[in-house]
Amino acid sequence: MEKVSYKDAGVDIDAGNAFVEAIKADVKSTFDANVIGGIGSFAGAYALPSGYREPVILSATDGVGTKLKLAIESGRLDTVGIDLVAMCVNDLICNFGTPMFFLDYYATGKLLPENAKDVVSGIAEGCRRSECSLVGGETAEMPGMYSEEDFDLAGFAVGIAERSEMDRVSLVRPGQTLIALPSSGVHSNGYSLVRKLFFDKLGMGLEDEFEGRPLIETLLEPTRIYVKEFKANRDKIVALAHITGGGIVENLPRVLPGGITAVVKREAIRTLPIFDFMAQHVEAEEMMRAFNMGVGMAWVVDEANVDAILSATDGYVIGYTEAGEKKVTLV
């Protein structure tokens, strides 16, 4: 009987080793002074930054959702890694955490080193944009679990915060201002609806023109990372909410205490063309619950700090807080 190898079963160890070698330079470009050791150890090591009185370690994990399917179908794999990092680090800063390091998990039916390299290149770019280090990851080749063309991603971010600064909800009061930081596009939520509308219902193609460029480029626009804006303005921010699945109406209440209503002016929201187009085919309330509508992050700030924040960012005012039920009221 002929002997069977791991490669016969669909797993190519040599391809995996080649992939690790190919990404080393990109990964090292994300390292800061706190990274201990290099690539290839059993665990990533990171020294705790100094200067914290009561340091608290924060963690966040997320994926890219069915946006990943569009990347696979189009063969454009160099931006979903940015999305992966963004979805994690944008959550961390909502608890006043500073991202320190990131890890990824890449699972596929067949490891294609060039494709995997593009994905990790995007992850490294996301880490550079969020000023955190890519200290480790895992690549799993699982024939039979995934088809050869398919893969999935998961990301894990770890940050650090001062314990006394973490409770932002207790600082939210009536009379404060709501500032929106624009999104870059659909970000990484609602893509099952996006795909259903554009491709199943409207019969559009990936390369169809939309606003002067191929539709797929708009749909794969990477999620904006807000870490640098947070760091530059943290002393002026009362609370902040990452607007992901559930939209403004479900995410903003997460930073409200009981007895506070967030009043958001619909006409103040600077919706993006992609949302204006979809709104022709999707009910308004469904749009507000499924998408960010052009608002990637919402900040609660004291009135005294509004002008300083507006001058330092591309943010704009969308509403205010008042006494009432804990919810978002759209007016």
C-alpha cells in the first residue's frame, strides 16, 4: 500500500513555512519598544508600559463578517486585514484603552502564500494605523472544513487603561454635545444585507460603476481606525461609542447612564452616497439599525470642548444629551 503524506491530505507544511518567511518584514514593521523577542516563538511577549497608577488590561475580539466573501470573490485581499484590526481597536478605545498589541487567526482550506501575505499585509497596515504591535498569529490549513478558495479571519487586540478612567458612563450628563466622526464607508457590518440588495435583488456586478469607480472598491473601503484621534483628544472626551452593527440607535445607548437621552438630528448626519443609494430600497429605520450611515464613532463632549475638538478633527455636531429615558431619539 502506498504511503500517504500530510500534503496528500491537503496540508502543505512547506507552503506554511514560506508564508511565515514572507511576512516577517511586514510584521516587524509594527513592533514598538515594548515587544520582547521576535517572530516564531510559541507566544508573543509584550512589556507593560510604565506610567500607570492602576493599570487594567483590556481585550477585544472580532471578525470581518461577510465582507470577507466579497474580498474573496473579487480577489482583492489587501484591505480586509485593516478591517480586522479596526473592529477590535475601535472597541478598545471606547473603554479608554490604548491598544498595545494584536494577534490574528487565519483559517483556510488551502494555504496560498501570496493570498495570505496580502491579508497579513493589511493586518500590519491596520496595526501601524492604530499604533499597536502585531506580536503573533495562527494560520490553520483545514481541507474539508473550508473550500480551497475560502478562508476566515479572527482578530484579538489587547490594550491598557487607567482604572480610574474606564467608567465613562457616569460622566455623561444632560446638556453635553454629540460629535460624529465620519466613517470611511460601510465599514464591516451589514454586508449580508449589502450583498442581498446589490447582487441578488438589483443584479449588479462587482465591477459595475458606482460614484465614478468600481462598486467593489466602495464596498471594500477599509474600516476607519480612530485610535490617533482618540489619543490626541482623550482629555476632552467624556465618552465615545463605536458605531457598528445596530447603528447609532443601538450603540450610542451603551455609553448612556439611566435617565439620559441622546437626541440625534437626522438632517445633521452626513450620510455617504452608498447609504443614500441603499436607502432607496431599504426602509429608513432598517438602515439606521443595520448601518453606521456615515458615522463611525460618536463622542460625547462637554460644551466647553466642542470648538477645540471640531478644529482638531473632521468631526461635526449631530445632537445633544438631555434628561429622559436611556435611548437615542432621532429628530
